[in-house]
Amino acid sequence: MKTILITGVSGFIGDALARSLAQTHRVIGFSRKATAIPGVINRVGDFSVPEELHKLDDQTIDVLIHLAAVTGGCSEEDGLRVNVAGTHHLLRYLIERGCQKFVLASSIAVVGLQSVKFRPLQLPMPDEHPCLDRDGYGFSKYMMEEVTRYLARQNETLDFINLRLASITPDEQTPTLRQVGPLVPWAIASVTKMYLSDTVRCLTLAAEAPHKPGVRILNAVGAQAAVAEPVPAILRGWYGNDVDKLDLAHYERPGHERDALYDISLIQAELGFVPERGF
């Protein structure tokens, strides 16, 4: 049994994850809102305020699952203050107290998908597709990933897993499948989803994976895009003639016409994670 600290435990994903992990692990929840999850030790605090981390001084933590963040639509200032500087404070605090394993919720938005000017460099997008963000949120998540690289260079025994998470959908909800239409902000996010149960399982596999020093960046999305028509048709509606610059051979193979826009082969190889629910 490991002691796992989950930040953002009062949120949609954090609540479900804490309830699941508390069945097999000792779980500490840390969030700005009080929670009352059976079997979970609750600490109320803001991870981005260094002084508030001392509320954890009485705990020995084996694994961090870092879900708390300011999310899409945040200002550039808030993204950098919370997602970058705040995460750095949190990681440094835990490293100095002996924690060696860290699972962080990054985002598919790292690539820059918020902007209608964004064009993927490759499809399906690889796990380390460059950050082309113009709006602040994706950049803040990319810089969070870079913080883990920096800390890993200082201490080569640390294990960091950055999961570029999709938009997460409640299990009881059936998302609207995207039709061919014009490009809008966040278009790629609207078709790149994963169900909550798959997300909980993915985060659990990451937390329980054997220790592997270094930094891993892994796409964590559903196996299929949430589209009603083949991906090439959707992309042509979005990008027009620009789509001819992309190699769409993957989606032209029988049975792959609606595959995700992100490559998920590496997360299967590294963690054994395969999404169970499709769209």
C-alpha cells in the first residue's frame, strides 16, 4: 500500500480518482475546498502558496498525482503563476521530503489547439508534439512539463509522468459527435475526449507503475475521435487546402477512419493503458 497525495481532489476527476484509490491505498486529498470522501485524509489548502504546503508536514508521501490547476481560458499570468511556479513549489517541497514518483495532469492543449491559427505538424500527433500555443494555458502546461525535466536533471532518481489528458466526459454522458463544419477555437479538444472511468484507470496505472527514473510525456486520450464522419473530412472542413500538407495515410487505412488525432501507442507500451470506451 502506497501513500498517494492527490491535488485537486474536490474536482470532477480528483473526487472519482480518490474514491477509487482509497480502496487499495492510503490517500491524502489536498484542495482549496473541503471534501468528505470516505477513507481519504483531507487537507484544505492552495498548492500554489508555498506556506500552505506545510499542512502536509506530518505526512510521508510516496506518490503525487497532481490534478489541481487553472484551466483553459485562464489568463497568461494565472497560468504561469499557478501551473508553472505553483507546481514547481509543490514538486520541490515533496522532493525535499523524499517523494520520488510524480504523475502530473498536463493537457492536449499544450500543442496550441485553442487558436484557429494552429495546424498540427503531424497526425496522429506524437506525445511530444511541440508547443505552438498562442494563448497562455497550453504554454503554462508545457512549461510545467519543462519544470519536471529541470528537476529530473538535478536528481536522476526521480520518476515523472506527464499525462497530456483529453477533455474528460462523464460516463453517463454521450457526447455529440462532430460533423463537418468550420474551424472554431478548441476544435481539436471538442473531438478529443476520454471517459472518466478510463481516466481514473489511466491515472491509477501511472501511479502504480514500477519506478522508472526520468521524464515521460504521454498522450492520454480516447482511441476514437468524437466525430460522425471520417477524420480527413473533418480536417478538410477545418483547414481547407492546408490539410494537403498533412500525411493522412493513417486515417485512410480500413477501420482507422475515426481514430484519435493523438497517437496513443506509447502510453500502451509504457503503462499498459488502452481506452475501453469509444465514441
